[in-house]
Amino acid sequence: MQDAFVPPVFQPEIYFDRTLNATGVFIDRFGDVRRQFSVVVRGHKTASGFELDEAFVYDDGETETRRWEIVKETDEHYRGTCNDIVGVARGRLVGNMLAWRYRIRLAMFGRKVTVGFDDVMLLQSDDVLVNRAIVTKWGIKLGEVLITFLPES
């Protein structure tokens, strides 16, 4: 018989202090796969939190980069900024889960569109991080982003 799953303690500033490879997909509200991508995330710890440089490559050949600056405000609360964020991203850490809420400008329909993200990251092991984000516009669900992160081998 297998032992019960014991979730690890998630310390984002430590987990992201390395290079990670991730793959993901955007599934629209009707269940159709609309976009797939890979992303290389290069992170490093800072005096106040951590920074992430993300390099996306989409299935249609489009590329995108984003730089996040994350500040650890308390043991439970994080604040994140990047060029595409409207205002500030707010994160709350509980055990192995880091939940984010923010508005971001994304390329959609040939232009930048501001959408809401309700983003949950779950650390499953010392190496595997899964991420689910519900994407909304005017309170209407557009779809979900699913991503799996693994350290670069």
C-alpha cells in the first residue's frame, strides 16, 4: 500500500531560484484547446523576494518575454509587478499553494486585451509545480491556462 501524499512546504523564493522549463495550454470556456506553449523561466532570489524572466514560445511560432519582480511582504503575502500587469498582482501563500489575483494585458485577437487572472500554483514535489489560472473578462470566464513547471535538467 502506498503512503499518503504529503505536500511539500512551498517557499517560492527558493523554488524559483533556478531555471525552470514549463509547458502549458490555454483551453477556452467551451473546452477547446486554443493555444499551446513552452516557457523557460530564469529566476533568482533577491533581498526582498525574487525575480523571474519568462521566455514563451507558442505553437504558432509567436514569442513573448516577461519579467516579474516579486516582493515577499509577509510570510503569507506576495506582491508582483511586470510591464503587462495592470496595477499589482497580489499573492497569498498557504502550505504548498500560492494563489494570485491580477489583471494583465495579453495579446489576443491581434491586440492587447486586459483580462483577469485567478491563478493557483501548487507545489507537488520539490521539483514539480502545477499551475491553473482562470482567465476572465468583465466577469465572464474566457478559459483556463494549465502549466507544469520542472527544473532544467
